[in-house]
Amino acid sequence: MTKDFYQRVYRVVQAIPRSRVTSYGAIARFLGAGRSARLVGTALKQSPDLLSLPAHRVLNRSGQLTGRHAFHPPELMEELLRDEGFTIRDSQVEEFQTYFWDPSQNLIPENY
DNA sequence: ATGATGACTAACG
DNA sequence: GCGTTAGCCATCA
């Protein structure tokens, strides 16, 4: 029954609503791998089809666009977020906490 | 096999 | 908030 971790990450990312953002750590905790935030980033980087996921909505714990280098061009991540209404300054989403979406408080664990 | 690396984070001072 | 340190673990060289 244990689904592949990467696939589970992709499913959670797909569930992030438009104009909301979350963090690597929040996803890891939701999946029961609280100390493996790095693995969430690795999973996204390994994604066979990055653009089919709202991967740009996953930021680090302080709202920084640490994954921008995996986009082509790197500025694309920022563009996608601006398109959703976010204001970005110094590679960081402003009011990160305001738009933070926690999988643990919005998704049902059994389904992921 | 082995050691380094990295879309990370929590703890401590 | 900042700098440092220490866990983390699949992937990469």
C-alpha cells in the first residue's frame, strides 16, 4: 500500500490551490517524513514533467524561490507566481504566511 | 562502494 | 532575525 514517495509528493503538489503556496517541510511532514524536506525538493527536481505540476507554489520555509534554477528560464518560476497575483521581491514571496497552505490542514492523509 | 551534493529545516547562541 | 551546526537521505560522480 505504501506508494512511492515521489508520486505521493506529486499528488500533494497537484492539490495546492491557485494563488496559495506551501513549503517543502510542510509537504514532508504531511507525508510522515518530517525530517526529509530535502527529499521533497529532490522529488520535484526529478519530476519527468515539471510544468504539469504547480511546482512553482512550493517554496522554502521563508517563502524564498529556492527552486527557481530548475525552471527554464529560471525567471519562469517568478513569472508563474506573479501571474497568480503574488508580489516577489529578492526572490521571495511577500506575505508568505498569509498565503501559506498547509497540506496537513487541508488534505486527508488516507488519500495520499 | 564511497564520499560529496542539495528545490531543506530545526535548534542554539 | 542572523550565523552556525547538525540531521537528513536519494542521487550523483
